[in-house]
Amino acid sequence: MKKYIKSLLYLSIAIIFFASCEKDEARDIYNGGTAPVLTASAKDSIGLNFNTENDKAITINWTNPNYKFASGISSQNVSYTLEIDTVGANFNGPNKKTVSISQDLSVTYTQKAFNILISDLKVKPGKVAQLEMRLIASLGSPATNLISNKLTFKVLPYAPPPKVPVPTAGTLWVTGDAFASGWSNPLGAPFNVSQKFTKVSDTQYELVVAFKASGNYKMIQENGVWGTQYHKVSGDAYSGIFQKKDSDPGFDAPAVAGNYKIVVDFQSGTYTVTKQ
């Protein structure tokens, strides 16, 4: 029995010894790395144009940070984060754009993709914007973050085509049994004025109109013509998506009668109806 207990004791000591050795071998010391160097195919400005939107806008390259531990160069996968912000925001702007990139040492954007990417920065189409970008390399812990140099560019964003074709003649009316006019087309006086939208911009139209408590309506481009109408795709009486198509369904009237403001946004293909 004593011999058996002694054997178990030796076995336990051996297990503890080997476990300790494994921990010592697994323990490694982080010795840092080299901040990645960022370069780009474009210099000073990035060309963006709707007519060439499928062409390359920019290729961004960076060097390997070569993370090192006491045992040698790390074999762990490095993750990268590309940060883009407006000049002067110091990458702390409320609309800063961050893009996660796994392991690669470059990324390429078409003009269309880059134009969409920077739209999150709330830059205005048709107005020159100054942007800066940098790259952060990491092994998954903030202690291993390495920040690259900064690149600065000028860009001229463009507005993408509207999702829904805008009225050809720049005019828009509503007609239907949601209004006093009923489904009249053409709309006679006074409805040809009271149910006509105001063109706020090339892609936005607005109208304040008196709704009945029930019914439906459609939007027509030309007074007296059904063939170029707009109708609802999805949504409810207060917001949704529409398209240009000569078919049902129509737009629903709000549940409560009264004056409402209709805003039609052809750029996004959306509409809103708000009680006044």
C-alpha cells in the first residue's frame, strides 16, 4: 500500500513539473513591431466621376508590421483597420469611416465604391472635400496597435443617379379618392393647383394637401396622363418606398383627416407623409 501511495506521489510531482515546463515554454514576450507605411496609387486627389464609376479610383498599399516576440517574428494573423475622415477632425469626427481588412496588404476601390464609402462622411456631392486616411494594424489587443502615416486627398463626390426616374417635365400631382378631387385626371380647378407639388430640387418634391380619412391616391407626372404614374411599392400611409410604374397599389391615406405634408425623394426612392 505504501509503495502504491509513493508511486502516486511521484506521478503527481511529474505532472506538475511538466505542466510548469509547458507554461514556461508557452509564455512569450511581445517585442513590438514596425508601424505600417501607407502608400497609394493616387496622389493629392482622387478622381470620381459617374461616367467612369467602374474605373479604378485608388489602390492603397501598406507594409507588413512584422510583429515580433521573444521567440521570433509572429505567425499570428494581423488585422487592419482603414480609417477615413475629413481633414481637421483628427480621426475623431462623428462620421469617421472605418473599414476592416483581414490580413491583406492592399485594397482597391472603384470610383463608384469609393464614392459610396465616403458618403458616410456626409460630404456634399459637387463640392470639393479634403480627406485623410490612415491604417491601424493589430493582433487583436490595443497594446499591439500600430498606426501608419497619414495620407491626405482632395475629392469631388458625385451624387449617384436617383433610384426612381424624376418627372420628365418637372411637374407632379396627386389624384385619388383620398382627396376631394376623387380620381379625376385631368385635374380641374381648383385641384390642378391645390394638388400640385412644389419642386424643391431636381430630386425632391413637396406638397401640403388636405386628406380625407380614407382612400388611396397615385402621383402623376402630367395632368391628364395615367401612363407615367408613380405608385407605392411598400410601406404605409406615412412612409415607404415607391417606383415609376403604371400599376397598383396606390398610396394609402392617413387614418385621420387633415392637412399633411407629402415629401417625395426620387434620389432615395422614398416618401414621407407628416401631419401639419
